[in-house]
Amino acid sequence: MNNVKPADRLGCVQEYYFSRKLKEVARLNAEGCDIISLAIGSPDMPPSQQTVETLCAVSRDVHAHGYQPTMGTPELRKAMTDFYAKWYGVTLDPQAEVQPLIGSKEGILHITLAFVNPGDEVLVPDPGYPTYTSLSKILGAKIVNYNLCEDNGWQPDFDALEAMDLSRVKLMWTNYPNMPTGGNARMETYERLVDFAHRHGIVVVNDNPYSFILNEHPISLLQVPGAKDCCIELNSMSKAFNMPGWRVGMCASNATFISWILKIKSNIDSGTFRGIQLAAAEALTTNDAAWHREFNIEVYRRRRQIAEQIMSCLGCQYDPAQVGMFLWGRIPDKYDDVEMLTERVLHEARVFLTPGFIFGENGKRYIRISLCANDEKMAEALHRIEALVW
């Protein structure tokens, strides 16, 4: 077996940062360190009661445990399109213009497989979600980063984009409200993205799982006239519905694009358990404005106030207008690199924060604090960090 080697594609990626770092955190916890994690965006609150009750009820149905259609159940597809109509004012055909996914990360893989040949170029934001880069590399695409800057509200620099050689670009990844920076979605940005996509023959894919978190006015790229012709939007139930482990996402676009994505998906998986699909449909249908305000605005607003105190204690600067389930802040100049700060906080204060370098070159002077810990843990993390001598 000494002659067996891994596929060449493994040489272009590393183990996901959180996969690697959580092993260290687990070891520290086993040694009795009691690490408080403010690193990962995994909501700690439960789904709605109706969602859980629907899952339980369907699970007791002896006929509910067989294979399900890869395109999703009719109930889930209709609930997804009704959700877009209710909250974004976007009309979608439930039979042809929406595709349920086993989470958005799966959708990133399927979209790349459906649109990108080896050697094609993909525009990826810096800073941005690492999966846009890693999956593109695994599939043989060439990454072309475009810069997001704080002084531009973390929006694309369209003058810089127009100056690029775009002849080999097939996809452009965008993510608003932005992760990790918290830069909010802007209709002006969406309008310019649709125009950019039309003129250059590029498919813009907007990843939109954070639009309800600490955000009073959620919007969608698909609200722009003509967007469905050249754009795809990913959405997820992980964040706004407190269902990260359920792995339910969706993509919406024109019927042709959705059919290409389904062709890939149907060769990879065999559909999601019926109980999860019907429970997800229940959540999309019955979680009303009051539910979203309580869980996506009020809870995170309390936690955000504590996160801001942590940032100030660390001497970091942050934009108070940012939205989403993280707080993004620039570290003081006295640190040579961000890990000098995050490693000290981990090993001395026993609080796990995310160093911004994992999101790209433009994140190297930033940290990210997750709001996915209860108020007591957030307060304890602040207490531990305040106890350090800075």
C-alpha cells in the first residue's frame, strides 16, 4: 500500500480550518479547559415547535421512509416559492425555478459542476466564504479573487472588475449580507451585478442565508428585473430558521439553470428524508414576522451588544452598521498578525475566536466573533477576556 497515493486534487486544498481547529479545542476541553466557542456560525436555538412536531409526526408514518424525489417534494418546493413571494416579492415557478438542496454548501458544489469546466475562471470575493475557493480548486477551476474593502462597505469594486480580463470567467460568487464582514445587501449593488452579468455572459451566484439576521429589511438579488436570466440565488434554513444540522437549502433561478443543477444533483444523492422536507415546508410557511423578530433580531441584538464589548476590550475597531450573526473587527496595529491575538485569547482566556485570514488576504487584520452562543456564555467570554492584562 506504500505505492497508493491520493488524487492530485487533494494537493490544492487543506483540511477545512474549523475541522482542524476544533480537534485542538476538543483536546483542550478534554484537559479541563472549558473553551467557550465564539467561532462557528451554528445557531444554538431550536427550530419552531411546529417544525419539530411535523418532523415527529411524519417520522411515525410507516410510508414516509422510502427514497424521495431528488427535485424535492411538491410541498417543499411550493413552500420555498411562497417564501420568496412573501418576504422578497419574487415570483418563482415551484415546478421549475427552485431546487431544494442538502444545504447551501452542496449547492456550491452542484452549481460549479454544472457550469464550470476545468481551466475556466471563477470570480471569488476576498474576504469570502472559504468553500467558494476550495470547491472551485478541487474541480479544477482557476480562482480569480476580487477585492472587498471596508471603505467601500465591502461591496464589489465594479471599476476594478471591468478592468479585468473576463474572457474565461464563467461564475461570480457573491454573498450579501456578507460573511464574514457583515456588509449589508444593497439594491444598487444587486442592480449593478445583474447588469455586469448580462454584459459579460457571466453567471452571478448570490449566497443569501443571512438576510434575516439583525436585518430589518431582507432583500434578494432576484428582485432585480432580468436577474433570473443570468443569476442564481442560494438560500438556507440553517441560519434564519435555526436548522443548521437539518441540512436544508435551496437555489432559485430560471428553469434552464435549475434543470442543469438537477442533472448534477440527481447523479450524486437520492433526496432528503421526507420528514425533514415536510418539516422544512412547515417552518417556511408558519414562521411569521413575530417569530423572525424574536429569534433573528431580538436575541442576536442582545448578544451583539456583548460582542461589541469584547471587540472594544480587545482594542478592535468595528462597523456598528454591520448585520448578520457575526461581528467583524479590525485588530490593533500592535499585533504582527491576527493569530497573535486569537491564540492568546484561546489559550489564556479560553475563548475561541475566528482569525480573519481564513477568509482571504483581505481578512488578515481582522477577527470574527460568532453570536451563536447564549447570553450567559457570551457574558462569561467577556469576563474572561476582561481579566487578561492587555
